[in-house]
Amino acid sequence: MKLNNAAALAFLTFSPPSIAGFSIPASVSISATQSLRTRANLDTRIDFTPNISIVAHPPCSITALYSSLSDADKSTSSSSTPTSTSKGEEEVLAAFQNPTSSKILSDPIPYSQLTIGVMKETFQGENRVSITPESAETLIKAGFHVVVQSGAGSKASFSDAAYVGKGAIVLPGDQIYANADIFTKIRPPSDEEVPKLAGKTLVGMISPSLNKELYENLAEQNTNVFALDCVPRMLSRAQAYDVLSSQANIAGYRAMIEAAEAFPKFFAGQMTAAGKVPPAKVLVLGAGEFS
């Protein structure tokens, strides 16, 4: 079945993007299913189920699939002539049909062979934890193994026993670094934590444009990083990865609580038998979504 340029570019645009300039080795991959309809014939559906592993590219680059094509192939695929268009389409489909010819395809790893490590936050004043006991239970039911650094959830009111009760394993000190393949963390890793993540995968907020030295150090030691603060949120399916506006919403709520503490009157109006209190007049600065 023929895949036209519009459908091919649509897939390339909406596929998972390369994150933060790091590469994933052949041993780590992501399975994805994509269905597209061509503009020319809405009754024609093209289904394919590739096994995709993300390849290293700088931030905001196009997907790994398109990047794996040569410059000549890219110019050919964008040509308006029928002959060139056909060749470009064949190159795109060949990337899925022949894994040995593409840098982005590899065999998927079963969840049962992967261990997720929950790191303790070391940033001063950070009370959050990257995975709650309920989330750990969900991952375990999916087939993953979950290990938690002792005390990781204490500041968020989650005891070690709560994680153990959901099926996770709590390890003291730095033992998780020797047992986990994928690590989750909210804040960027500290200078002491970076060497311990060599050859591992890190999921969290990195801000590579602000932490250039951290970005380079992680890249040099082959740490695979999924920078959640770099995930584009233009589509509804990306909202599940939102770590920006969701936290800004909490910050706004806390700001109102702090303002109410400082304000000498009631915020909300009241009407009781003892009398009437008008609602407060508040000037809100900086309203909007942080993205």
C-alpha cells in the first residue's frame, strides 16, 4: 500500500521526538503502534507496528526516523516529481521493514527484564518524590521491578513500608545504582549522582538548555535521558507527560494560601446573622500557564 508524502511527514512529526541529545543503545527500545490516513484517500488506512528506539540528536530536532535518512534521501522524499516521491516513500517504509538498514530499530526488552529505581531528592527544599507507592504498584503490575532508595518518599509523607506494601523493594544508601536500569528523579542529578548514572537511563527534568555542563557530562558517559520538561505538549496524548503546568497549578494554589495568611480580612464574602462581610478585592499578577 502506498504511503504519500503528507502521511509520511505526519508520522515523522507526531512520532516520539529525540530527547535532550542523548542516544539509547540497542538494548533499550520502545514499542509503538501508529495508524495514519492519507489525505488523498480517507478510506485507505495504513497500519504498521515498528519497534522504535530513540537516537541521539540535539534538543528540538526532528524524529530519529527522519534523521536516519541521508540528505539525498530527504531531498528526494520532498521532491514533487512522481519518480522521486516514490523513492522517498520506499525509503521511509524500508526503515521499518528492514531493521538492519536503520539506526532506530532494535528488539524490544520485556518489562520483566527491566528494573526502575526511584531516587531520593537531594535538592534543598524539594519535598516531592518521582514515583508514589500507587504508581510503583502500577509499574509492578505491568511487569517491571521497582526498587526505591530508602527515605525517597519520606518528605512527601510516603514511608518505606508503603512502598514495600505495594510490592517494591527498598534499598539503603546507593544500592539502587547497582540494581536498577531506569532511574526516575524530579530535580536534575547532583554532581555526586551523575557518575552513578553512567550507562543507565534517567527520566526526569533536566533543562538541558540551562544546564549545559550537566547535559555534556551525561552525554559523555552514555547516560540515556528522557527530559520530561522538553516533551512537546501540543497534542492531548502528550499531556500525560506534563511536568510544567501541572506543578505551576500547585504553585498558584500555594500562592493563594500564602496570600490569605498575610491578608488581614476574609477572602470570601460572608453573610451571617451577626452581619455581612464583603469579599476581598485581590490583584493577581503573573496569571497564566507556565510552559
